[in-house]
Amino acid sequence: MQSECPVGLIGDDIEAVAKKKAAETNKVIVPVRCEGFRGVSQSLGHHIANDAVRDYIISNRKGTPYDVAILGDYNIGGDAWSSRILLEEMGLRVVAQWSGDGTSPRWKTRLR
């Protein structure tokens, strides 16, 4: 759930709405308070969204000391796929990949 400019102007409590909807649907609803996608070139907005995912999803899950999450990679030229392969070959387990890439998990077959 992302707040836009009107939400910021009228002061809606998107955190309360997200909490209520999460309880109703039994799903994680991430509130992202980012009116106007702040910052130069909207870059601060991307950081705020990544922080919200980190705070609401990744920090609340249990894992191993070898779990990693790739956040905020735009995957220009497939670099996110290469990064993931390198991390896994180092013995780390990539548990999340939050990027601008919308393709399926066929990334391994493309690079090997």
C-alpha cells in the first residue's frame, strides 16, 4: 500500500489501514509513506519503499546467518541475476530479491 500526494495532504493513517487489512486477509500489507515519491529524480522514494520492505517483511522473518536479501537493484543488463549467482556460489541463501525486474525465476538458465 503506497500513499500518494492526496493521502499526505489529508493525513490518512495508512499504517492503521494496512494493519487492519493484514488482519482481515492474513497477508502482509506493507505501508509505504512516500507522498510525491520524494527526492531528486524520485530517488528518495525508492529508498523509502526499500526500507519499508526491509522493516515489514525481511526483518520479521526467521532465517539463518547465511540468508541475504537483494533490495533495490534495478537489474539493468541482468546484473541482479549475476549478483544472485555469485552470492549463492559463496554459500549464501538469497531469500528475497526486490528489484525492478519483473521476469520469472528463469534467471539461472539465461546466464549459464
